[in-house]
Amino acid sequence: MDHYDSQQTNDYMQPEEDWDRDLLLDPAWEKQQRKTFTAWCNSHLRKAGTQIENIEEDFRDGLKLMLLLEVISGERLAKPERGKMRVHKISNVNKALDFIASKGVKLVSIGAEEIVDGNVKMTLGMIWTIILRFAIQDISVEETSAKEGLLLWCQRKTAPYKNVNIQNFHISWKDGLGFCALIHRHRPELIDYGKLRKDDPLTNLNTAFDVAEKYLDIPKMLDAEDIVGTARPDEKAIMTYVSSFYHAFSGAQKAETAANRICKVLAVNQENEQLMEDYEKLASDLLEWIRRTIPWLENRAPENTMHAMQQKLEDFRDYRRLHKPPKVQEKCQLEINFNTLQTKLRLSNRPAFMPSEGRMVSDINNAWGCLEQAEKGYEEWLLNEIRRLERLDHLAEKFRQKASIHEAWTDGKETMLRQKDYETATLSEIKALLKKHEAFESDLAAHQDRVEQIAAIAQELNELDYYDSPNVNARCQKICDQWDSLGALTQKRREALERTEKLLETIDQLYLEYAKRAAPFNNWMEGAMEDLQDTFIVHTIEEIQGLTTAHEQFKATLPDADKERLAILGIHNEVSKIVQTYHVNMAGTNPYTTITPQEINGKWDHVRQLVPRRDQALTEEHARQQHNERLRKQFAAQANVIGPWIQTKMEEIGRISIEMHGTLEDQLSHLRQYEKSIVNYKPKIDQLEGDHQLIQEALIFDNKHTNYTMEHIRVGWEQLLTTIARTINEVENQILTRDAKGISQEQMNEFRASFNHFDRDHSGTLGPEEFKACLISLGYDIGNDPQGEAEFARIMSIVDPNRLGVVTFQAFIDFMSRETADTDTADQVMASFKILAGDKNYITVDELRRELPPDQAEYCIARMAPYTGHDAVPGALDYMSFSTALYGESDL
């Protein structure tokens, strides 16, 4: 066996390595295979005067197995061992298995020990491997071989028959009409096909088996009852039996081959027309999807709640994960189909395909670019809106807290300031009222900062377009108006008290001191409680560390604050001591302040309780930020590897596309292996997507550890897949061109060397001047005179029909192959015409209907209608009319 046959064997046998071992456990299938394989083996062993009865027992000593291989191969095997010991049997079986392997067949999991032990599965698997190699592999029909070739042969032979549709080697044969059709097609006198009924499979099957055994010398390998009684007959048994029909009728192939050549031309025309329709539909569907999707991505209607925006973000993730990837595949497939169609049209000497208005590949690329631009803008808008709503919620809560504290403080202050109690008060009471008013002014000044904070927060909420801004503004305005009113009333009361101050001589300095120190200390405690209960939002470790440092600094001030508290309480205790010592008659509480020692102690205890809570909140937030930092680093570690890897692969693909190493098949194999290695990298992309999902769920918006974003990785990945697919398609088209035009590998290498030499920028394309210089280097006489310019313009219209201003290597070799093409196509058509026409110099419509399948015959007749009308026979064509009908006005 030469290298080509060995390669073909390996290519076909590869999918059969597992040969459905599990299916052999089905008793029905095992029974069919036993009978079929036994009959097949006996059909060959009887030539040597022997046969087998039990397939797993009679091959155990290896003697009949070696004899079977000698009969079907026509070669002599090594001398067998005649001993009866197990070692002798294993030796004989190994000789047989080695001979099978020498024919290029890979025997997977089949060993001599299993055959010697009578293992049914392994024995049937070995016989099936022998049948494949020596009975099915060499079957070749219209460039297909082995199983596919046998199936195509069956389909061609049974195509004209009613109720016969052969699509496989199991259920398509259950009604028996397929076997009868094969016999009737080649030996119509043996079966009256018109009397057969589809609803009587047993009669059909038995008729076919009996006729084949009696007249065609094909042994009965199947039982009709087994086939009818099995939901899915054994495929291997059917293939084995059908292959016997193929070998029995293989001598009648010459006329069929001639007809097949014509069918191939017709099939190419039909396939090209179908590809055009498929491209138009796929392009239309893809553009319609883009048209529907862009308005959704351009919708910037804001939401008022974080939940609504999170739902929009989830919808966008579903679009990225579920809806867009299939469309990326459709876009790539669309480009591949377009390039393949153009190549096939060029090879068939057909004009280039021009899609409908607005459905060019460039139009789709432009629309896709708009889609991705809208997608990028929509994602940025979503993230900004989430940040804005997060900030708004925080500010709104802060506004409510500060406003509530301030409103609680101002409650009753206006009523107090409007009192005229000083009009009937004693001198001491007047002085007390004055001091109390001074304390109030101190407290008022202390609250000025809070009012300014409330106004600033309201202003920021307005600037961020908070949905409840009217209520916020109304509340803020009310607070400001009340604050102005308090200021005016305070000033008015002070003026009244100062007018009567001259009448007052004594004052309780101790109460005044208490009030002066208690008010700011109380305000400090209120501010401390407010700060300790204030919510915080941070996004980095540094921010939480800053808050922690500030909190630690605050805790460091607590000892001094406690001393101040004790000092204030000491003043109150001193007052009580004086009252008790001097029996002072005190009416009511401290006239200068409403802050009591119990209130101070209560607030102090509250502050001390809030400190550990704040510690816990900061600790938990610090842990969360550490987790977020780990997520950032985890994502960056992968992104910093995947990003450069994608860039490296893109550069390597670019180098592969312009370099010359080996044959085109070698390059295609290398590219496919390269594509497989790229596809195998997909789990890492998915893992990175998972890390990115965790980052987005944690609301992490920046990552200082990497310059790569998930969008960069996605775009790079899609470009990488598209580039490798496009490069593989270009090499496949080069192979199609080479094989169709008969270009040798040396010519192809010379074309590639010339092309690369003038491709100065390594872009994979040549500009007009570079292409012109390349043609001149190859011996073309293209001058700078008008005639030379006209000739070059004609050549450019061939290699650049879309007027893009560049010449691809595919277009270059198409042109060079067209210049050097021989007349093989015309010779083949002439030979096919002579076979069908016989001794005549014309062919009739009836002859076409008889020799071609019905659909292709009618297609051919429709194409030939304008050319029929032979002088001697109406409705016939001579050779020139025949070739013109198939190829049009071409070089043929």
C-alpha cells in the first residue's frame, strides 16, 4: 500500500476506532452482526474450501483467520503455528493482527488474547475492521470514499425509484425496497418492482435476499424478521451486505461516471445559487438584528432606584453572554460564505457575486462597528448611573439625619426667643436670662456649620438630579428660613436684655460657667454621635484606612473629653454644694441652659457604646476592601497573561499568512492545529469572565493592577477567532484554485515568493503599483503607454472587481492560474458527451432523463432549452450547444 492509500485508511478508520462497542451489548444487534459477518467470512473462505460455523470459536486458534486474510488480500501470510497450546493460538492471531496493521489499519483495544478467549465483542470488532479495510474502504464515488462513497452510490442508484429514500445504513433499509431497487436498477428482469408494496417489508426483504443469493451469488447475510423486528437494524450488518451489491454491480460504472461529471457541473451551479440565497438571508437577518439592538443600547432613560439600574445591568450582561455570541458566529460565517462563494464563482468562470444594496460585507462591518460603539457607550452610562444613584442614596440619607437632628434642636427655640419673661423678672433673673441668652447664642453659632452642611448636601442632590429634589429643597428652605428667623429673634432678644442689663448687678457665675462649658461639650457629643452613626462608602483600601486613622484619632481624644465631662459635672456639683451650704432658694433648674448632668452622662454613655460599633463596622469594611483587592489582583493576574497571549497569537497568524512553509495542505493542517489550540484556550477566557462577573457584582469600578479590561479581552478574542477562521478559509480557497486549475506546488511557491517580495508592508495585500511591479517581474509586458495602462486596468478589473484598491493573494493566484490553465475541463465535458451520445454526434432530452437523476436532469434540460433543435433530430443538441448550455459564453 502506498502512502496515499495508507493516509486514506487512517483518515477513514479514525472515526471507527470506538466502533460502538456498547451497541454490541444489544442482543438483537449482536445476532445480526453474527449472522452477517459469518456469511461474509464464508463467502470468501469457501474459495479455499472451508467455512466457519461459530464466529467467536472458529477464529480462536488463528488458522482460519489467517486463511481469510490470505483469500481476501491475495497475499501470503507468515507460516502459522500448528500447535494446540494457548501460546500457539496467540501467535497465530498476532500474525493476523500484524498483517491487518500493516495495511494501515489502527486496531484500538483489540488484542490477540481477547480473540483467543472467544470475546464476542472483540471478535466482531476485528471482523468489522477487516470488512471496512478490504470491502468498503476502496469504494469511491464522485470523490467520496468508504462509507460515504457507498451511501452516495446507493442514493444515486435508487434515486429514480418511488418510496425509496436512502439516508443511512439502518432504518432506510427496513422496508426492503432499497435492496429491491438496487437489483432492479442493474438487473430489471429479476424483480417486478411495480408489484412491491412498502407496507409488506418481509416480502420485499425475502425477495431481495433470495434473488441476490440465486442470481447474483451474494450469500444471504441477513434475516428479514430480524430487520423488521428491530427498531434500528445494525448499521455494520447492513453496510456489509450492501457492499456485496456494490462489488457485484461495480462493472456498470463507466456510463454512470460520465453522467456524474455532468451532474457535478449542475450541482456546482445549484450550490452557488443556494449560497447566494443563503448569504442574502443571513445578511438581512443580521442587519435586522443590529437595527433592533442599537436603539435599545442607545436608550439613556435614567432610573430613580438602584434596583432598577441593577436590573438594566443584568439585562446588559444577558445580552453580552447569551444574545451577542451567536451573532458574532453568524457574522464570521457570513464572511466565510461570501469568500467561498466568490472563489467558486471564479473557478467556474462566473461573474463575481454582488449582494443587494446595503448588504455588502463592508455594510455589515460598518453596522457592526456602530453596534459595538453603542454597546460601549451603554455600558459606560450604566456604570456612571449606578455610581450616581449610589452617591445620591448616601447623600439623601445623610441629609435626612442632619435635618432631623437640626429640627429636633430648633424645636421650641422660636417660642423661647419670643418670651418676654424679662419684663417681670428680678435683677438676678434678668442677669440669668442674659447669660442664658449668651449660652444660646454660643449653641446657635455651633449649629451654623450643620445648617451649611444641610444646604450643601441639598445643592449637591440638585446637581446630581435626585428624583426627590422638590421635597429635599422644601425641607432645606424651611430649615434656612427658620434659621434666619432664629437669628433675627436672637438679635432682638439680646437687644431687649441689654437694655435691661444696666438694671442687673448680680449673676450666678457658676451657672454661667456650667452653661458655657456644657453647651459646646454637648454639641461635641452630638457631633460625635452623628459622626459615629454616619454611614460611609469607600472603594479602596486606602479610603477605609483613612477612615480608620481618623477614628483612631477620635478615640485618642476621649480621655481629654472625659476630663472635660468630669469638670462640667464638677461645676454642677459645686452649685449643689453652694445651694446646700447656703440654703439658696432655687426656683427651677439652671436658668442658663437646658443641658442637665443626666443628659451629659446619658450622651457620654451613648458615645462610649457607639465607639465599638464603629470599630466593628470599619473592621468589616476593611475586610470587604481586602476581598475586593484580591479580586482585582486575581483578575489582573489572568488579564495580564491573556491580553499579551491574544496579541502574540494575532501577530503569529499574521506571519503565518505571508510565510511559505510546506504545501498548502501542510499550511492548512498547521492552521487548523493552531485554531484548535486557540479554541482550547477558551476555558481561560470563560474563567476570566467569571472573575469579571465577581468584580462587577462587588461593584468594583477600577483596577490599578492591569491596563486590560474585559471589553479589551472580548474584542481581542473575537478578532482572533475571526482572523484564524478567515486565514483558514483563504488557504482552503487557494487549495480549491490550485486543484481546479492544475497549479503545481512549485508554481504556487513561486507565486507566493513573488507576492511576498512586493508586499513591502507585510499587509497580505498589494497596492496597484506593487501588483504592477510583480507582474512585470513575472514576465508581463506592461508599458507606461496608453495601451499598457489599458491592459493593466483590464487586469485590475479582474483581480479587484469591487475596486477596493488592493489585490489579495487569492485574487493574484486566481489570475495567474487563469492565465496558465489548460483545457482539462473542456476535455472532460467532451469525453462525457461522447459516452452519452455513443456513435451519434448529438444527445437527446430523453437520454438526459434516463442517465441523470430527475432533479438534475430537469435542471440541465431547462438550461439547454434555448439551444435545442439539432438539424437531424428535433429536441437534441450537438457538442457545441451542449457545452454552451452548461458553461455559457466562456473559454470552453
